[in-house]
Amino acid sequence: MTNLIAYIPALPLAGFLLLFFTGRRMSKSMIAFVGAGSVCIAALLTIVIGITFLQSGSSANTQTLWQWMRVGNFSCDISLRLDALSLVFVFIISFVGALIHIYSIAFMRQDEDYARFFASMNLFVFSMLVLVLADNLVLLYLGWEGVGLCSYLLIGFWYKVPANCAAANKAFFITRIGDTAMAIGLFMLFKTLGTLNIADIQQQAATIPNVTTIALLLLMGGMGKSAQVPLQTWLPDAMAGPSPVSALIHAATMVTAGVYLVARMNVLFLLSPAAMNVVAVVGAITLFVAGCSALVQTDIKRILAYSTISQVGYMFLALGCGAWSAAIFHFFTHAFFKALLFLAAGVVIESLHHEHNIFKMGGLKNKMPLLYYTFLAGASALAALPFISAGFYSKDAILWYSWSAGNGNVMLWAVALTGAFITALYSARLVIVVFWGDMKTPIAQQPGKLMTMPLVTLAILSIIAGFVQWPHNLLHVTLFADLVEKVLPATVLKQGIPPELLLQLIAAVVTLGGAYTGYLLYYKSPHIIEQWKTAEPNLNLREFFVKGWRFDELYQTLFVKPFLFITRSNKADVFDKIHQWLVTACSRLNGWLSLSQNGSLRWYIGSMLVGIIFILALQFFL
Amino acid sequence: MDSLQLQALLPFIVLASASVVIILLIAARQSHTVIQITGFLMMCLVVLAMWYVRDVLPRAIMPLLVVDGMAAVFTGLIVFCVLIIGLFSFIYFEEREENPKEYYILIFLGTLGAAVLTISRHFISVFIGLELLSISLYALIAYLRNRNNAVEAGMKYLVLAAMSSAFLLFGMALIYMDTGSMDFDGIAKQLQTQGHSPALFVTGIGLMMVAVCFKLALVPFHLWAADVYQGAPVPVTNFIATVSKIGVFAVLVRFAQAVQLQSYHFAVIIISFVAIVSMVGGNLLAIKQQNIKRLLAYSSIAHLGYLLVAFLPGNAAGIEAGMFYLFAYSITLLAAFGIVTMLSGRQADADQLEAYRGLYWRNPLMGAILTVALLSLAGIPLTAGFIGKFAVLNAGVQQQLWLPVIVLVITSVIGLYYYLRIISTLFAETQVIFPKEKSLHPLFVAGTYGALLVLLILLLGAGIFPSAVIDGIKNFLCQGFRIINF
């Protein structure tokens, strides 16, 4: 089975190539067949390979396809490595990816660039699979840049609207900051160890002197891709892309690449307590900052975008606390429910004539019951309602470990708990405002079977996916942790923590309290909010949150304006003078040398003789 | 000569007989098509013969020749180039008035000369090979004698090559005078016993370098290149750019290996100097060139300069890098000149850059192939040219040849300019409508397209899976190094 691993990324790649070269001449059904089919087969193959892998009980399967280059002591293999961690990611990418592709068949049907859409999506799936299957960091970086490119292409998919292109550019530029830091980190790793093979790095990690610097640089890369504070500003704008893109790239898979990177490089982080603390603090700040913004947004997709940032923040928090398996578990459940929410949001937007404002929606509960119940399943998982949602199992573990794990403390737990309250509150707000109450916009169309099937599948998974891993004190089921802890270090617990049950109860109460608050504020007695809005400072605070804590304006003042100032004051472009000089020099030299090519034979002979005399002279003077 | 030695020489005997077969066919008044196909089959036969003899290598045929792994690599590359050039020749010459048949005799004789160079281990065989190659080339360059520049180019090459041969002979004589031997190993042995580098030997090497640099068109012996490339028929230009350079480089490598040329300080200085001025001069000359044949001539001057950087270290890594580079360079130029051949009309070659405006939109396949070839010349990743240049750089950096390496990097950047200039022309909008000519020989046109596609696959394949090629070269070289020690 190991020699089949390469087919998982190869299938979407084949789909991409086929669509890229012949997509224009294909019919829409054919495009859908190729685009979605390639990913579906890859998903089935993943399941088959996954089962074989789990049965075999081996810790990792490596498949070397070929050696790209070998120069001196540097070699770069194209080789794939499947272990428990990459298996989880590959499963999510291909399986959720397949569902989203199926959904897109119907969702994008009317679009004239059908082939381009599927080609880009297939390329994305391929790059993402390369990223998580790579056996060395060079290949990982290739996938990393590939997903960045696809993200750029798909955010700007409707390129005729200038705002979409601006959003695509923004995403590209900001993630580039992280990518650059990561590249520097890779260079430093290579300089110290002389290898970028992941297994070798894990073995030799203890010998790295400047491990904190390298870990932090890698973390920067992860923060860019995973939209963590302070590099989070691109993700809300990235919602300019089609909804399936948001579901696949900006919720389920790409934004968790940073989580994958940190988890994969866990050895480096474990060696540097400082880096671990930074990871945890970044996660905690992010989950709070983004949660507050999600509370006050009115655009349905921006709410989900901020909630994604916040949930990825939870994953970083868990990583930083040393709760490796809990972080990956939250990634696992989050992929299902957040993809579901984005897809459902896509249906809502589509049915309501491209309306994004949730306060112009409402009353969809009776008109679109199936959509309502699937959305409810997703929202309750997001809010982490106890027992009946997958989100509960993963988030409860993070909450517990944020205090009890080796690197956790009570402050982190408090922030995470506040975040849980906020999450429940905005989840409730979302469901109530969009689906309950009176209808404000008439419904244009009902979703077809191709769109509801992925929704139902994901909704079921959003409920049951958590059952593979229960809190220790309730039921002894630890299938997920057993799996990933073959690769990741087990979580170490501290002594002297309040009993787990107590913390769980507090968390459950806070979550339910959040949901109830939402119910109270947006359904039962909406006048409280109206009243709250009358006060000036409150409005300012709201504005502050709506603008995403004014990070954009901060960056505008800190970086963009000075940069523009410099470019404006340097209109003549002093630096260009250097290049200009080079160009003039080359051109002048070209002119002089061309004089020698005058076509006259005696001149040629003369030049040869000069050359000979020169060589002989050189010999005798040396 | 025992039977194994004869067996080892089999490919070269087949190659020699190819010319004879063609002469007989011409005497029997056969058509161009028959001659072309026979020539193609003969070249295939050479390849088969090489495959057949690979187990008896290495084998020395004292005192003149040695057939070893290195010779096999170089000869294989030469025969491959001639296979492709022969294919391109058909449609090129069939379109023209002149009688194309004798052309094939000359091409095969030139090939034999280059092949003999790769197996030479003695001054006599070197000289015979070189003259065989040169004399064929004089006639080949001037072959289309009614063309404006053809005879002029042929004459220029004749005079200059004769002069360089004179220097070569004089250099050989001086070395013979000093060491009493014309055999590479004999010279090396004599030098070892002498213990120091005597003036006669040094002068002899200097004079021989002149001839080698002339053949490889290195600055300051490069002035003929542009005129000859422009005046010669396109397939012949292709032949000069690939086959003759492979042969001369092969003999240079073998001689340098035998006498440890790179251990002499003066030799390293001279070669570095020539390499640096070639890289600079070639690239600078090409910048504003509007004639694509001249441009490729200047570009090949620069590329041979790069190649010398790989030659400088004189170790196994350098030779491997050089061989890979030569391989990448040859298939790239084959592809580029192949496109020029395809586009050339009845009256004149398609050598003006204007003829390429918007090529991609008229003929996407040709446009794509030329683009890839130019990217490979510029050394852009995922093409063979990148890996070649990378290997050369690596060989240079490991020996800490900083000056040539830095010049290589800087001049590569300058070179990028004129390659991209052509590429942008290929993709430019065009108003001129080119009439679609009905091709006279659909079979051969298809064959030519097939050859171009093979080259495209090789260009990309060697860029993506270079280790296959590198391992192949290494395998053959292992056989080569065994012979050095005996």
C-alpha cells in the first residue's frame, strides 16, 4: 500500500493539468466530472490507505519518488511520508475537499469560469496534500507556497471586481511576511544541521544552539498562513472568494497549515520553553481578539471568518500548552463544522440574492428546514454545546489542558473560557438572526441535492466526530489521542489542579450561559442591545471591534503611509540610477565590442594574434 | 588488434561506413528521401553498435585510441545530435534548389571526426580527427553557395581554422620535442620524471590552447563565430554549435586528465582568463543582437565560457558537471535551431527577430518549445539548463574559484535580458498575417515535430529528474577512470 501514497496528490494534480490545458473545450458536466471526480477518488484512496495503515500498525510509511537533485552534501528528495499526523490531515483535506468539490458542482454551475475554478481548486488540494505529506521541509515549502498561490488565485476568482483583487493582494502580501520568516528559519536550520529532512531534524534537534530563534521564525510562517495576531488581517477580507473556497481553504485546510507546521516541528518547540509560551500567548490573544470582532460583524461570512481565526487561536493555544493531540483533535472537528457553516452560508447567500448582511436575513427556519438543521448542527459544534456536538469534545480538552498541561496556567484558561463564552454568544446570535424571526428577504431558490448532500454529511460528522475522544473522567475512549500520539508527544499534566469535573462544569455553564445570553439579547429582549447602543463609548467600542481592533488602520499608519511617503519623495527613483548605470554600461560595452565584429578577415586574424601573444606573455610572466 | 579491440571500435567503423554507403547511394542515383532514411538508419545502427559494445569497455587500441566510458558518453551525445540534425536537414534542404545529397557525406565525415576526437589518446589521432571535422565543415558552411554570406563564411572559417591548426601542430611539436612522446600517457610519464614544467612544454600548451579556444569559439578567438553561424545553413550551424564543440571538449578533458593540466598554475590562469572574458564578451555582444543566428552564436560563446568554469577544478565533480552541462546545452541548442529550421523559408533563413513576433499565437507548439529552450539557455529552474548551471556553479564553489563563479552569476543575469527579449517577442501581438504554406512532405514534417517534442521532453525531463542523467554519466565515468590508472 505504501507505493500508493503518491497517487493521493497525483490525482488532483492530474485533474488540474487536464482542466488547465483542455478545460476551455470541455462541457460543464465534463469539467465537474474531472474536477470533483479526481478529488473524490483521492478521498476514497485515502480511506483505503488509511485503513491499511492503521491495521499495519507501523509508525510511518515513506515513499521516495525520485531525487530531484543532489549537489555536494545537499540532496533534495521528492519523497512522501505518511504517519498518523499526516494521515489526519490528508483525510480531512481529501474527504472534506471532496464534499466541497461536490457542493461546488452545483454552486458554481452558473459561473462562466467553471474550468478555471475547478483547476484552481484541484491545484490547491494537490499543494495542500504535498504540504502535509512532505518528508522534507523543501518539499513542504513547495506545498506551502503552492497553497498560498491557490489562495491568491481563488480569493481573486471574481477578478473583475477591484475589491476582490485588493483582497487577494492583501492575503498574498501578509502571508508573504510569514513565509519570508519561515524561509529564513529553514535556511538557519539547514546551516546548523546540513539537512532539511524532517526525520533527521527530529533526531538531531538537541544539537541546535539557536533553537528558539528557529522555532520562532517557523512560528511566524505558521502565524501568517493561519491568520494569527498580528498577521490575521487578511483572512476577513479573503471572504471575497466564492463560498466553497472559504470553506475549503480559509476554514478547513489551509489556515491550519500553521498548526500542522508547529505540530510537525514539535521537537524544536519542546526544546524551547520560550517559543512554547509565545505559541500559547499568540493563540490566546488571537482567540480573544477575533472572538470580539466576530460578535459585532454583520456580514455572515465575516462572522465565520473571525470565528475561524478565533478557533485556530484555540489550536495554537493548545499547541503552546503542550496539548498536541488536543490541538490536532480540534483541527479535526473544526474542519467539519466550519466547512459546514461556510457551505450553509453559501446556500443562504445564494438563496437571498447575494445578501451578506445577517440583519436582512431571518425567518429561514420554516422555509428551509434542512438548511436550518444542518446549520444548527454546525453552530452548536462551534459553540461547543456539551455532549451533542463534536466541538465540545475538542474544545473541552483544550480548556482543560490550558490549565492542567505542563505549559498551561490559570491565565490562559481564563482567556480560553472567556473565548468560549463569546463563541457561544455569537453562534447563538448567528442562528437566531439568520433563521428565526420574520423573513426580510424573499427566497430565490432552494438548494439542489448536490448541495444538500455535503451539508447533511458534514452535519452528521459535526455531531458524531467527537465521539472518538472523550474526556478522561467521563468515558475511557481515547482513539484519537492514541493515534496521533504515535507521532506527537503525549500531554504531560501538572499537579495541584482543581478537579477536572469542576472545570468541565464551569466550562459547560459558561457555554450554555453564552448561548442563553445570545437568545436573550437577540430574541427575547432585543431592546437591551438597542439601549446599549445609545451610549457613545459603547458605539465606539462596537466600531472598534467591527474594524477588527483597527489593525488595518494601524498597519496603514505604521507601514503603508511611510512607504508611500518614501516612494513619493523618491519619485526620481535614486535606486534606479544604479540599474540605469548598469544598463548604460552594458549597452556602451556592447557598442564597443560590436565594433570588433566588423566582418573583416584581417582584423579577425589580428585579434587572434593578439590573443596568442597575450597567452604566451602571460605564461612567461607567471 | 584483437577481436575485442575491433569490437570496441565497431560504432566508429559503422560511422565511417555511413559516408561510404551514402556515396554509393548517390552513385546509384537514389533520391534525397532514400538517402535521408538510409542516413537515419545508419545513425541508429551506430547507437545499436554502441549498446552492443558497452560491456567490452574500456579498451585501449594502442597507441592511438582508447574507447572508454567517457568516450561513450561523448560519442553518444554526438550521434544523438547528428540523428536530430539529420532529421532537420531534410525539410531544410528539400525546400531549396541546390542538390542536397552530398551534404550527408560531409555531415557523416564531420561526425566521424568529432567521434574520433572523443577516443583519441595520441596527438596524431587528435589531429586527424580535428582535420576530418574541420575540412567537412569548410564545405558544409559554404554548401548553399548561392547565398550571400555562405561562401564568405566558409572562406573565413577556412583561413582562420587553418591558422589555428598551424598553432596546434606547432604546439604539439614543441611538446614532442620536450617529452619525446605524442602519447598522452607517455607525455604525462615524462613530465613526472622531469619534475618541473619546462619552457617548451609551457609554450606548447599555450599554442595548443589557441587552437582549442578557436574551435570552442572562446574570446579572444571568437570573432568567426557570428559570421559563420549566420552564413552557414541552419542545420550546419546547429552541427557547429553542438557536435564540433562536444568533440573538442572531449579531447580537452582527456588530455587535461592525462597530464594533470589543472595542476599547472599557468594553465589555470589562462583558462580562467579565457572563461571570464568569454562569459563577459559573449553576453555583452548578444544584448542588442537582432539576428537570432548571430545571437545564438554569442550566447554559445558565453555558454562555452560557463563550461570552462566546470573544467577548471579538474576533479570528478567538475567533469560530471561539464558533461551534464554539455548535454543540457546541446539539447537546448538542438531545439532552438530546430525551430529556426522549421521557420526558414525557401529564400532565406528565419534569422531576423521580426520573423518570431507572435510565434506563440501562430504556432503554439513551436512557440512553447522555443520558449522552453530559451529558458533553459537562461538557466531557469525546471529546465535542463538550470541543473547544468547549478552543477557548474557547485563544482566551481567547491574549489573556491570565486572570481569565475562570480562572473558566471553576474553574466547570467545579463544574459537573461536577451533571452527574455526573444521570449517577449514570441508572445507579442502581431498584425502580420503569415500565409499558411502547404507542406510538401507531411511525413518528414511530422518527424521533425516528433524530434522537437522529444527534445522538449528531454529539456524538461532533465530539469525535473536530473538524477537519472547524472547517474548515467557517473556510471559511464567509472569505467572511464579505470582506464586512466592503467
